[in-house]
Amino acid sequence: MNNQSLLFSSASARTKKTHILLMVLISISLGLTLGCNTKADRPDSALEEQGNLADSSITTSEWSISLNNAWARPTKAGMMSAAYFTMRNNGSVPDSLVRVSSNASKDVQIHLSYMNDGIMVMEEQPFVAIQPSEQIPFQPGGYHIMIIQPSMDMNEGDMISLSLFFNSGMIIEQTIQVGNPAM
Ligand SMILES: [Cu+2]
């Protein structure tokens, strides 16, 4: 992250809303072809690469990754939403988030937003590695889970499911709420 994006993510809620609007506009106008490029072959090859590194001897006593403060952005069916949370590795082994699915959409991607020449862009990520004791925020302006064209309206207070698939083979299944409880 450069200073610009750090400033961006610590900006006021009002600026954040402008930023989200910009992100949505980018994703609708440019993002789907540029920043939001689905790169259909990339996640598979990344999975294979990661698969080669997978340690099948990991036990549940060594593995402990948690999601906290999870929420998803309200939206209408067919538009765009994003899910946010804090991912923390409380275990003793490194792992990587490699895929996410949801009941809200068939197309759910791991994204990273960043500033490029003063413009917020976002890009699909093949995986997000997390080390023991590391805490990674998925938040506006950074990593997020992009929920593309949800099949249903996502209204404040609704619940959706998220399944997070890790390189180790571990899966986190969590029900998260629509709307930010902190806003
Ligand atoms: Cu995105």
C-alpha cells in the first residue's frame, strides 16, 4: 500500500461512500474488462500451483483461522456487492485463501483495490496468503470479496452464506449479515 491508499482507507465515511461509488462505477464501466478481469484460467492454475504446496498433514489443532466483523454491502439483484471481514490466523501453520463461494451469487471473487495514478482500481487475486499470528483486513480500499451480480436483492439485515476455501483443504463456512453494523 502506498501513502495515497493508506490516506484513502483512513478517510471519512463520506469519502468512503464516494470511493465505493467510484469502485462500482469502475467495475461497471471499465472494471469488468480491466480491473475486474475475471481471468478465467488464472485461479485454476494458481490452485494447481498452490495444490502442489498443500500440506495434507495439517491438523485442526495446528489450523485455526477466524473471520471477525463480517458484513456485506447492501445491493440489488444483478448489481455488485462486496463482503468484508478481518481474517486472522490463530494457528501455527501458514495457509492461503484460494477460493470463496456464496449462496448470493455464482460469481464470487477475491479482489484487491489499490490506487493507480490517483484512480482506485481493483484486481482479482488468485490467493491471499496468511501467516501464523497474521491478521488481514478485508475492507473498502483493500482486499475484499467481490459478489458479482447477486441473484437476489441483498437488503440491510439479510443474511448470506460465505464459504472460504483454503489451500490446506480447510473450509470456513459462515453466515454473514448484509449491512455494516458499525455504520
Ligand atoms: Cu472488487
